[in-house]
Amino acid sequence: MELEVVHETRYTYGAPVSLAHHLAHLQPLDDDHQQLLSHDLLTEPDGEIHHAGVDSFGNACLWFSRTLPHDQLLVRSSSRVRLQPRFAALQPAASPPWDTLAAGLRYVARGAFDAAVQFSMPSPFVPRLEVLRAYAAASFVPGRPVLLGAIDLMQRIHADFEYRSASTQIDTPLAQTFEQRAGVCQDFAHMLAGALRMLGLPARYVSGYLLTQPAGAAGALLGADASHAWVQVYAPGTPGLPGDWLDLDPTNNLIPALGHVRLALGRDFGDVTPLRGVIRGGGDAHTLAVAVHTRAVDGG
């Protein structure tokens, strides 16, 4: 399937901005199962492109600046990707026992280092919370295959927590989200990642996009027409799992297929914010408007 994504961000400032520096994570990943066919980034007023490269997690990123006064900033990212199925042959019951996997990732002096360990550690948006360990325990009885446990945990989060727009802010603590039993996709991804990490299991935060209404779906998926977030759990050696990581979308209670476009990977939202920066000026307040549209296109 080929998908086209248009992601538009508009800032309107209360006073002119005399200097601005921005970092964008807006170019989708490019690999064997997600081919990036095209990508274009438009800024108005024109930005002075300083550098394009990759961050420490391998995500494409772009730094740009504006050195002339402006009272608005428009950033429009247009991408086209071709998606291939990744998990059609997955065998979750054949994944390694979760407790054996977690034990093998613990630090041992002079032992081999597994880069996945960094994703089992706490991060700024995903602190260690004992309530998450207790919540996860019901899905991870001793010896259970890690993917069976992770899928069960995803299903429980989807059932126990309400998707409620505007119920949280970017900086709402994860403990508060857990207590109020409501949030948005970013919160559910942080919750799933945090619960897995409390058991010593690596979990990566994924930012991306959803096809507004996948073929055959009864209705639009939750989180469509906006940036979306989900999680990847580490399960090396699992039959039918390419790359050792399985994507899980707790907001929609599914394993992503051809309707999810992966944008960037990190420890949490702070690592992969689509657009962030610093400005000089702008007044006491500004407004932010974000629009995302994802549609299937004719690949012929």
C-alpha cells in the first residue's frame, strides 16, 4: 500500500519573532518494510536550512533557523511511503519467556552489551512507577512468552483507560494519567512502555501517522488526523518477527499493519517531538494549529 501524509503546523505569535531555531522530526523512516518514496518540507517564511542528518536513534532530522522578524511560522511536511506487511507470519507464542529475556539484559561485569537495554531504562516522560509494575504483573506470569504478555497488557490498557481528547497536556505526569484512567495516544504509549520497562523489558516509543480510515475498517481509528504514537516491544529470536521489535498500538488495540506510518523512534515523546525550537520575541502568548491528513494513493 502507498500512503500520502501531509502534516501542517502553524504558529501565530503575539509579537514579531526576531530569531528562531527549530528541530524537525518530520521525515518518515525508510527501511525494508517502509520505503520512503518522497519527502518535502516547506517553511513560510523561508527558513535557512542549517543541517539535515540523523539523531542518536537513527531518525532523520532537520535543523532550520529564521533570522528575520516574522509573526507567523508555517511548516508543511509532505511525504509518500510504500508499506509492506511486517507481522503476517508472527508467532507470539514462540517468543522468549519474558523473565528469561529480562534476566539476560541485566548488567554483568564484562558481559556483552545489548543496545536494547537503553529502552528498558526510565526516561523523562516515562519515570519508574510502582503502580505500573503492579498493573503489568497480571499479564506476565512466570515463564509466559513475552509477546503474549505484551499483547495482553496492550489489550488491558485499551479496555481500562478511556481515550479522551484534551484530557491531558504534553507535560501531564504519567502517574496522573494512570490515576485518572483517561488520556490520548501519547499517554497510552508512555503507559505501555513504562509498564514493560518496570519488568526489565525494552520498549521503544514510536511517533507516526495513521491512515484515516483503513480499508475494511468499521470507522476511523482513534488518533487519526493527528500525529499518533505507539510502542515497540523487544522480542529477539521470535519466528516471523523482522528486526526483533513488535509494534503495538494500545490506543486502537491492534498490531499495526498497513495503516501506520513510522516517523521516528525514541525513549519517549521528548526524543521524537515532530517540531520544537527556541525563539526570541513572540510576545506573551502564541497559538498553535496542527493538521494531519493521511490517505491511500494509487501506486500504479
